[in-house]
Amino acid sequence: MTDDILSEAATSAGNNFDLLSRISMRLSVEVGSTALTLADLLALERDAVVELDRAIDDPLDILVNGTLIARGEVVTVDGRYGVRICEIVAPAQSLGAIERRA
């Protein structure tokens, strides 16, 4: 009887995963950020350079629906940008990154 219950639970979990696996999510990569006053923002002109809070060799934040899930680095794939995942972020680290960006 226990095997039947486990089998039903596994089937149910598989069906739930199939349902959830079709949900679209937004993946974004954050290169860096900075804080500007509105006056500084409006004063920007073409060819202006805005310094970000990251060094060139720092890993990039990879976010899904605005939540940090991993860190990675930029790669090129057939002339397009891509991102190589270098580290999966623990949930506690994810919250710390949100506080840093706020």
C-alpha cells in the first residue's frame, strides 16, 4: 500500500511539474547599477559614460522575475551575447543582493 501512495505522489508531482514547466519567466542579467539624481540623469548627453558599481571582472547577477538566482559571466554565442552560469545563489544570499540594490 505504501508503494501505491508513493507512486501516486510521484505521478501527481510529475503532472504538477509539467503544468508549471510551461510558465514563462523573465530572465535578466544585471551588469551593474548606480544612483543618480534626476538632475544628473537629465544632464546626460550622447557619449556620456555612467560609472557602475562593479569591476570589470566581477560576476554578473542573473535574475528571474527580479529575484537573484545565480551569478555568471558574459560569453558570445554566434555573434550574440550569452551568459555562462558560474554560481547558483542560495536563497539567503538572494535576499542580501536585493537589499544591496535598494
